[in-house]
Amino acid sequence: MSEARIDGSHLPVLADEAVAALRVRRDGCYVDGTFGRGGHSRLLLEALGPAGRLLAIDRDPDAVTAGRQMARALGDDRFRIVHERFSALDAVLDAQQIEAIDGLLLDLGVSSPQLDDSSRGFSFSGDGPLDMRMDPTQGMSAREWLMNASQAEIAEVLKRHGDERFAVPIAKTIVARRGEAGGTGLQGTRQLADLVAGVIRRRQKKPEMGKNPATRTFQALRIHTNDESVELARALEVALRRLKPGGRLAVISFHSLEDRMVKQFIARESGKTAERHPVTGMPLTAPALRDCGRILPGADEIASNPRARSAVLRVAEKIAETPAAGVGRPAGRFH
């Protein structure tokens, strides 16, 4: 996620671009699937008119608390936040009696508050427990998984989600270290980061400049711990069903694996890579989306917020009904 802490505030990456890409209708119904600290939600509310409606979702309890505080401060009954994964969008919309939406925004990855809080375990810049869960109240922490997974399983996760070419020696070292003194050698983020750095530096002929050797390992473990690839795939499929014709999907990604998933999804559903008739060459199914392109942060934004440098915003528009989509009920206040 793109929200960066600057002088106590939170500045989302590509904020104006994302809201503009959604082409917000003043009376429309929109979903911010990754509330974070509300940077995008505030801009969406500004763009909506009195009859508009904004539903925010986040799986992080701290983000939901911040969202509820924002709701109380604003006193705006056009806005509501729900504690849930964005892959559960179908159920969330049903619970809110919303049949179809005019736009969905997803800002993927972790936010600065999550990275800056060492107790969450997302970053190697400080020392904290190896947790890495977006929702610390559910599921298995990264350390619990590392203490029980096989060497082959660990190596596979590091390869698949981190493109780590030293996945096998790193996995081997992790398994050896976790058996030392009852696992005390694998307690915190600093220990893991130092372990990974040691493995890579012994094998790397030329160190990568400006990048911590543990970056890919931490990324891979975070994605695996939170099942992020599956979550994203499910959310994209739900968006396809629940967007109204003319409704827009906007997704901000921060690493190539996420961006590739979004790019391939839009390409398939817009007909670019759809299965084609062997004789006519025409797509066998009518395209459901129109690819509206991608947007990258400008030099000024990258200079003011270095975490923006890897951001990619992809946008698509719904152009056809699918069986599960409906005409939608009017926006306005929540019921």
C-alpha cells in the first residue's frame, strides 16, 4: 500500500491520478478496498456529491479503527468502513445491500504505518517479532510458519513470491538456525534479516546497490503469510461481476508479481489474450473490460516519497454485463 508518513500525515501514492482514473460520478457508489489511513477515501468523498456512497474495507484492525475515527470526525453518513479482506467483497456488498458498484480502488501491499511499527514484523529496518500478518488476530504468523515448514516449502515460497535466486541456501540456513536453542535464533526481524544477508553476501559476486539483501525474502514471506496472490485474484474476479457497465477498476501495485497479475487479468478480460476461434481469429467470449492503460508516478512524487518509485496504477472499465451483475440500487445513505 502506498500511504507514506510525512510530518505526521499520510500521503497516498498516485492519489489524484487514482481518483481521476475512476471518473467519479457524484451520485455513484464506490469501494476503497484498502483503506489504510484513508488518504484515497478522503479524496473520493470530496469528489462525491450528497447522494454518493463510499464503502471502505481493510483487514488490518488498526486501519479499521482509524477509519471509524475518521467516520466519527466527519459525521458523514455517505461513508462506512468494514473489517474484512477485500477478497470478501461479494459478501460485504451483499451485507450492505449493494448490488453493483461504480468503481473499485485497490492500493496493494503494506502501508507506512505497518512498516514503521516494528511490532508488526513487516520491516527489517527495526527489530520486532516475525509476525507479518495484515490481521494479527487471525492465521499463522511468519515465524510460526518458518518454524514448521520444510526446507523445500520455504525455498519454493522465496522463489515464487520473491524471485529470490538464493532461495535454496537461505531455506537451508533457516532450517538449521531454527533448531538452535529451541528456535531462539529465529525470533525477530533483525535475526532473519542478518541471516539472509549473510547467506547472500557469501554467494553474491557483486552486491546490489541500494537494496537490502533481505528485501526479497521479507516480501515473499509477507505475501505468503497473508495469501496475497489468492486474495488479489479473488478480488479481481469479484470486481468483474459487481462493477456496473461503465464502472471502473483502479489497482496500484508495488512489485512486479502483483502488477503482472493485474496486467494479465485486464488483458484476458479485455480480449487481448482471450481464447480465439481457430478459423476466424475472433475471441470466443465478448470482452468484459476495456483496458484504460497504466499510470506511473512522476519525478516530483518520487522525490518527495521514495516509496512511490515502484508504483504502477492500472485502470480498466466494465463494458459488458455479466450474469451476476445487476442494475444496482441507488447510492446515497447506508441502510
